[in-house]
Amino acid sequence: MAAIGVALWKYVMRYAPHQPDYFNRDRFVLSNGHTCLFQYTFLHLTGYEAMTLDQLKSYHSTREDALCPSHPEIEHEGIEVTTGPLGQGVANAVGLAMATKHLAAEFNRPGHEVVDNHTWCMVGDACLQEGVGLEAVSLAGHFKLNNLTVIYDNNQITCDGSVDLTNTEDINAKMRACGWDVIDIEDGCFDVDGLITALNRARASTEKPTFINVRTVIGIDSAVAGTATAHGAAFGDKAVADMKRAYGFNPDEYFVIPDPVREFFADIKPRGRQLVQEWNDKLEAYGQEYPELAAEFESRRRGELPTNWQSLIPQEFPAKDTATRASSGLVFNTIAEKVKTFMVGTADLSPSVNMIWKGKEDFQHPDLKTSCGINGSYKGRYIHYGVREHAMAAIANGLAAYNRNTIIPVTSSFFMFYLYAAPAVRMGALQHLHIIHHATHDSIGMGEDGPTHQPIELAALYRAMPNLLYIRPGDSEETAGAWTAAIEAKTCPTIISTSRHAVRQLAPKTDRNGVRRGAYVIEEDAHADLTIIGVGAELGLAVDVAAKLRETASLKVRVVSFPCHRLFEKQSLEYRRKTLNRNSGKPVIVIEPYAALGWERYADAAVCMSTGRFGQSLPGPKAYEYFGFTVDKIVPRIQGYLEERESGEILPGDFVEMTR
């Protein structure tokens, strides 16, 4: 891999070590993140100030301030995205290249190309086996992202042995079939000139992304060269000493970089300064010719939204029953129409997710002419991902990472299919990326598609995921609050979980500002015997159950809407205790047709789904009835619970699941 690094960092890639976040820099993604020492070494050699020789020594050390973790992490200079789960980086790179194409179409003008960077992605054998990588490869070819190059370190070795244990396909033929140009390099260990030629040819491509198949030998010139041992284990002191002798180094010296090597890379920093200065000169000329466009471009680079964006959200909504997925369209589509920061996409579910705004244009290669007549250009902000949920979320990570908040990606699909997307959603949370995922059809009320599509366990997963907002609004007013919170959450992703079926409008009880607090009281009683928590599409059911308990059992009942655990946890202890009436010692019961895991932090009991069931193929109302989520079936269960609690059969601290 060293020859690839020399060709790329010394001769081809455009970057500025003194200003690592220079906007128009080339992006480099190390998808096979376990080879991170390759990247760290070249960051040091080319002059990234933070990557000192002392930091290089921190790899696999106990230092808490180490800049050399076992996989590249986005918060460190010179690292564009966090990689590690194989294949994710391929999709991230596609997102980065799409961001360049879109911003170039939006802001470039003849003679004023202020956005024209290239994305380089290094991959190994495993990245090209992972589904997410192949989903992204297919899309990149379809979009004709000629500003993207994938460099394949083809050493034919994985952890278990040689690649032909599991793969005997013609990878070049596969890439060509997906719409990529392919370049072969036979001697990837030493042919620097051939690599430079290939990389420059890739940069010059005008029609397709480029795949450079570089044959290498893992652990070359070591005793374990070309074997799986070289892939996953340290060579050992003797093997390292032998290699040093073979290359003319003193085997007793460590972390020594000869002066000729330092001199070889000494021109990189000055070249970077010149590159930044030339771009700043371009910006100045651009501003003189197109002052309004230049001001907009600067605002986008700073990640600013229009100051009036919240005024685009309706203050009132129709009183009729409305599915919260439709409410999302009412709330967000006017924003998407007016605010160009948002790039919105779906995994082949446009009619269902309600994310199409008036006058939307698709992101497509401008020459594409589809059979269905839906065409577009790179200026378009609506992305058809196809049925590729995992790549959709991972590409969104790349769009968001290009320059924070210059583009805010919005993805959409059925909530169940965000299980396909979960690894990429997690990577977005880990990187503190600003992404909004609109997850529809979020309950057993989604109906006849049945248990394969009824996501009864997913809320627990996403509520547990660090640095992610999972918000489940109960009506249109709360949906407005969910989108407001998501747009304001600049350092984390958000999942907005919405219903397929129509739900009752509960305003003025519901409050968009209450959503931003995570939970809030919608029906109060200072002398309450019981607090009922309602969530999302079942909020109206909770209100009806409370009314029935007041009517038939003379109970005093409070109702709390609880759309988001993490936002609630951000509130003061005093607010949380007051909202749940915890100081009273009175019971709290949550009603939600999901697995109850997680609610034990806030409630004493849950009317929930059985741990042994995934759902049932029935029309929505019948599914609710079948699983006991009706007023007539919930009320006696709650009464029975209260009686057992009063008699001492249920002890303080017991968490009770009331299932069908």
C-alpha cells in the first residue's frame, strides 16, 4: 500500500495540511479502516501538525489523547469520516462525491468553478463483499459520479485465508457492469509511476466513476507475506528486524524517519498554501461577478439556515384525523421547498413517506432519460436511492460529513427497514452528524403487511443508541415539534417515527414546544391516583383510557405525552420528577404496542407487546383489537394492576408488563 500512498499524497491528491478543513480539498476515505496506520503515516509525513511522531507512537497505546485509534475517527485532522465497519466508507465516499456534484451544480458558474474537488476511497477485499458497499457502488455508477475513484488494495487475503474461499467472481466485470471505468495495476507494491498515471486518468474522467484494481502483496518481504497471518497479527520483533535489515535500516532503531524522506514530502505544505490561496482568489473573483450567489455560498459553508425557517412551519393544522406521516409532509415540505440545505431521499417509497414538495427536482445525471419520465440534474435535491436502505443511510453520512450543515440529508423509509439501515444510522450518531431519518408505518397499525413489517422492537434499539434522537409524535402539532427538534439538533441524527394510519388531532392539549422537552403533561390533576404515558400514534388511546378510568372507576388520572426519551433526559431532575409525578409515589403506566424494554426507567408498568410476538397480519384497527390495545381491554388490565399493587402482590420497584 505504500506505493499507493506515495502516488496519492505526493503527486495527485489536492489538500492543505496547514488548513485541514479547506473547503475545496479532495476527500480521502479509508474504507478498510483497520489499515489506519497507512493513513496516519501519510498525515504525519505530509505535515499535518497534530499528527506528530509522538502521536504515531500512540497507536494501540493507553493514551487517552491519542490521535491514532484503531480505526480512523472523524474528529481528528485529515480524517473525513469514521470508518471501521467494512463497506461503510464506500457509501460515505459516494455521499461525499454526490455533495460535490450537487454543490458544483448549485454554485459553479462558467469560469468560476468554486467546487471541483475529487473523492478518493481506498478499499480492501472485504469492503467489496459487504452489501452496503455494493449497494453504493451500483448507485455511484448510475449517477455517473466521475469525481469518485475507488482504489482497490487487491491482496486477495482476508482473516480466514485467501479470498477464493468465498469469492471467485470477476470483480472488474462486476464494476464495469455497474457503470464504472476500470484500470488495472499489476505491481501495486512498487509501480508508483503506473499508479500516478492511473490516478490522474481517474481524476480526468468525464463520464464515469473509476475503479483502480491494484494488485498488492500483503506483508511483502516479510516471512508471512501473502498470508492471512499478515492480515490480522503483529509480525513479531524478529520478523520486523529482518525486514529492517533487508531494507537497509538499523534493526535496533524505532520510529526513525530519514532526512531524505522528510525532504521528499517537504513541498506538500507550500503546495497546500498555494492551493488555498488560489481558491481564495477564485472566491474573490466569484464574489465580484456573482455577489448574491457568493453570499449564499458563504452562508452554506458556515452551515447557516435562513433565520426565518421556523416561520415556514404551519401554526395550525386541519382538525381531521391525519396520519403523522402525512403530518410530516405538511410540516417539512414547505421547508424543503424554500431551504436548499436539505437533500431528501427515499428507498423507493415516495408515495408512502410524503416527502415530495412542490417543484422538487431529482438528483440525477442530467443526461438520464428514464422510462417513467422522471428525470433531473445534479442540482436536484430529491434522491431516489432505490431499495437500498443501508446505503441510503451511509450515503447520507457522507453528504452530512462533506462540510457540517452545508447539506442536511433527510432519508425516508418504513420504520421496519431502518433495521437494514441501523449500522449506518449508528455511524452517523457516532460521528455527531446532522441527519434526519423519517421512519413511517411505525406500529402494528400499519396493518396487513403483518409481523415482518411491524417494528415492535426497533424503538428500544434506537432509544438506547447514544447521541440519537428517536422522536415519536402523536399528532400534527407534535410532528411540528419533532421536525423543529430534528432541525435544531446539529450534532446528532434524529429518527422521526410516524404512523401509517390516521390519528386524532389533540391540539390544543398537544404542544410542539413540549416535544422539545421530551415529555410533558397534556392532562393534569393535582390529586392524581395514576399517571398514564401515551406515545406517538397511541397518544389518543391513552387519553381515552384515562377518560374511561375517570368515568368507570372514579380515578383521578394525569396523561403525559412522551415522544422522546433523550430530550426528556436533557431536562432538569425537578422537571422530570414533576412531569411523571414521581414525588407522589403514585404509579405510572405507559401504553405503547412495542417491546417495553427501556420504559422501566420512567414507568411502573407497561401495556405493551408480548415478548414472544412480532405482530399479526390484520387490518390496522383489527391488529390493535387482537393485541388488546383498545379502551375496553386496557381499562380492566390497569384496574387489576392497581388492585394487585394495593394488596402488596406487586412490590415497589417491580416493573409489570401487561400483555395480551
